[in-house]
Amino acid sequence: MTDPCYLGVDVGTGSVRAGLFDPSGKRLGQASHEIKIWRPQEDFVEQSSSDIWAACCKVVKLVVLEADVSPSSIRGIGFDGTCSLVALDEADSPVTVSPSGEDEQNVIVWMDHRAVEQADRINLTGHRVLESVGGVMSPEMQSPKLLWLKENLPETWKRSALFLDLPDFMVYRATGVDVRSLCTTVCKWTYVGHEDRWDESFFLEAGLSDLCENGFLRIGRRVRPMGEAVGSGLTREAADDLGLLPGTPVSVSIIDAHAGGIGLVGAPINGVLPTDETLGERLALIGGTSSCHMAVSRSPRNVPGVWGPYYSAMVPGLWLTEGGQSATGALIDHVIFSHVRGRELVAEAKERGGTVYDLLNDRLDELASGKSFQALLTEEVHVLPYFHGNRSPRANPNLRGMVSGLKLTDTIDSLAVLYLATIQAIAHGTRHILEEMTRGGYSISSIFACGGGTKNPVFLREHANITGCDVLLPSEPEAVLLGSAMLGAVAAGDQPDLISAMGAMSRVEKVIEPERGKVKEYHEKKHKVFLRMYEDQMAYGEILGKS
């Protein structure tokens, strides 16, 4: 008998990744493949579901080869993905969502902000479902995007038989069964999870009454919890595409960040598993192009400007509160690679066999010699990180980034300081979210972190020092893939439930404690500057008479 393992498939913004894990959560192999992305105009970001599925098939075959396992040993599969919108016709073929009219471009990516006006109009309804999104619906959610399609691409609206969240599309493509996830529908589609229903009155008020027809067929009649097995598993066609066995169990899907949350927050500390109560003291920080900040509680907690409370949207039976920053890794990269010295850094990093982040971190160490601590380098440089608006707690996609303290210089040193100030700004954004969660009843003391930023010691240090929380790193850095694999283990019946899978398959590797004393005092002052910069931006708008 072959040793069992579980497959996690993650559809990110720029690539599809796959990972295989054994029952203890040890990673056996990993593979990735880039996916196409189109930006036909400003604020429009599109992808192709066909291209994404093809990339998925490639990475699954690659990871099976790398791990040197038999398809028969893969006991279950979990899919996660970005909360992007997929349009399909009656034959399950792509339907264009693009002004280009190309059917291949049938995915509106999560970060697409074309529907700002539609989101504003939906918010003006004041409908009760908005209570579950911090009172303000984001253009990154699906209802505004659907309304944009109806108003701007009527032929697409007419042709589309199904609108799916991208993770749910992956499960549909794999099993042939249209089962939507509590995670995707509750978090991004206004499904009322604790009452197991859609709220028809919302769609009527939002101008989307068409979606109520045939029992909400186009957006999902059947909504189920993560970890539940879907249908009879992989269809023969999907199994052939993936190089796996027909009938392999497939779990109900999950959003990528939420998979990371599952892969993180249930880890035992000193051998002790968390309880429902102590889980409420933990925050999952999943960083990448953007960042998500997720905490759970036994009872619903409304936090203005922060998404949720969402019932059973991450940990079954618990309420999820979800903060987020629309641009984090993307912002750091923008600051570096749009700088006149960016290309020079790339060339030097390639020559040395490292990364531009390594070079900048080393330069910060040199610049900080003689100072009591490195963060002092940003005494005169301050950044407001709202370059792509603010997801929470301001909940305003129209906000803009700001930099104070620029000089008439374009050196590597000036870039290094700006890079540090940008990381600090992102960490102050996390602190701002935590402050609002605290007002809402949370008492967060530990941040469980994964994603690209966790490979950067400066990013981790500044988050610990600025938030005042311990930052815990998992032994498995690919927590998103692990979280999806946990779903596969539950779908296979090898774990009785998701909480059991979390305890059995995740571990803490390292703890970063915040510095106190002068470092804490400095960041208290910097946080006041951070908050003041927003007030200043609002004042500029008032002076210019902007609404």
C-alpha cells in the first residue's frame, strides 16, 4: 500500500502552484507555472479560466513527478484561488468580460477596480447585507463587478449561464458539479451563511434581480462548507487532464488567503492546541501582492471598515473577521522597480546570486551603523501606502498613496530608506487594522504569518515592532498550499474535520518578539504621523472642493 498524501492547488494572481503533503503536513513536492494577465485599460485586470486550468494541469503533473509519488497515493485534493469572477456560457465555454470582446478573457481579477461607481451605488442602498462587509462594499467584491457587466457588456450578461468565484470554478472544472463554497459566497457574494440562504431583497435593490431567477442558478443553488467532498470526485476527463485517478476526492473550495489562514492559525504552541477561545487571540497574516488579516471568534463581531463577520467562512462554526491591504508586496515592488536605480539593483542582484531585497537590507544595515536602531533611518521619510486605495479599515478605494520627505537625490541609499519607510507604512496599516479589531472585541497578541513578505527579515521585524505582537512563522512556509491540502485530507475522510487537520498538519518554526523601549517609542510617534497623513489627504480634498 502506498503512503497517503494530499494535493493542494493554489491559483494566485500571477501563477498556479501545487503542493503535495503527507499526513503530518510535511511537503513532499511543489511546482508552479505562470498564468496570463491582461490590463486593457487603467483599473481593468483580466485573466482566462482556460489558461488557468491548463496551468493547473501542468503543475499537478510536475509536482507528482517531483515528489515521485503514484497518483493512487493522492487521497484528496483541495483547490484555493483568488476571489476573481469567472463567466461561462451554457456549454461551460468562456464568455468575455473584457472591453476587447475576446472570450478568452473571461475572468475579472480580484484587484480589478472597474466597478468603483457600481460599488458606491450599492453602498447607498444601505442594505443589511452590508453589515457583513464592515458597512462598505468594495469594488473587489463580486456584486459590483456583476452590476458593471450588466450595465456595460449586456451581451455578456445575456450569454453567461454561470458566474463563479475562481476557486469554485476550479472545483466545477474538476468534478463537473456546481457546488459553491461557504468561504467564497459568504465573503464575496453576500450569501447569508448562518441562515443558509441568499437575500433576494439585496439583489432587487442592487439592480441584479436577474440573478434571483431559477433559484439563483447562475450564482449557485448549492453552498457547502469547506472540507466536504464534492460529487464523485475527479471526472475522467479532469483526471486525464491532471494525470490523476478518476474519483479522487475533491473538497469544496476556499479563497487563497483563507487557505493560508487554515494552514497557520491552528498550529499547536509548545504542544498545546488552541481552543475556540484562544483562537480569538491569533491573527493570520497572509502576505503577497496584497495582504489579508484574519481572526475568528465564537460570536459575531462587527468592526467598521473591516469585512465580516462571516459565519464558517474559514474555521467551521466560528465567525471570521477579515481585514486587508490592497497593495503590499505589489507596493514594495512598485517603489523599488519604478525607481531610477531599480534596474541597476536587479543586475547587481543577478550577478551576486541574490535578490534586490537582500541588497537593500544589507545597505540598510550599513546606513544604520552609528544609530541606536535601524528604523531611525526613516525619521524624515513617511509613506501612506494607499497607492491602490484602502481596503480596511478606511474602506475607500479612492484614497491615494503619499510620500513625505523626498530629496533631490536618486541614489541607492535614498531608495533603501524609501523601501524601509514603505515596509513600515504597510506594518502601520496592519496595526491600524488591529486597533479597529481591538475596538470590536478582539485581543490579538500573536500574528501567524505566511507569504512572500515572511521571507524578508526587515518586513517581519517591522511588523513585530510596530504592532507590538509576536510574529510566528510556520515550519511549512507554503501555508496556503498546506491549507488546501488539509481540505483534501478532510474530503478523503482521513481527518474527521478541519480543526483536527489543522492541529495534525501545522507547526510553528520561529517566533519574532517585538522590541521595546526606544524602538516602541519611535513607532508610537510614527503611527501618529501615519494617521495624520490620511487626515492631511482628506484636508487637501476639502480645500479643492472634492466630494
